[in-house]
Amino acid sequence: MPTVLINVRVDRKTLEILKTIASGKEEKHLSNVIREALFEYIRAYTGEPTLKSLQRKIDEIDVRLRKIEDEKRSL
């Protein structure tokens, strides 16, 4: 899919947060972090699953399974 350049203005605090996120992900280009954030935001409205939302569900299920396993062990 071809990409289209858009200009976005953000305040300094938001820019620093984006830079921190990019640095933590060892991302060279800030635009990749912004692109990922846009995809997540759009999919939140459309209801399409994302890797993050699926991982969150997996983590929630894992926590519940651990609780059940702990209860079984304590019996």
C-alpha cells in the first residue's frame, strides 16, 4: 500500500514521550512509533484485533490460569 506524508504538530511533552518510546524500542525513526500509534488508535474504533490487543488478552488468560493452578496446588 502506498504511503502518504502528513504533517503533525505535537507539544513538547508529547514529543519527549514519543522519543522515549522510540528509544526504548530501539527504533531509529520516530515516524514508525507514530505510525504504530495511529494503527492502534484506528483499530480501537474499528474493532479490528491488533497484536497488542491479542497479547493483552493472552496475558489476562495467563493470569487467570495461574490463579486456578495455584488454587489446585493449595488443595
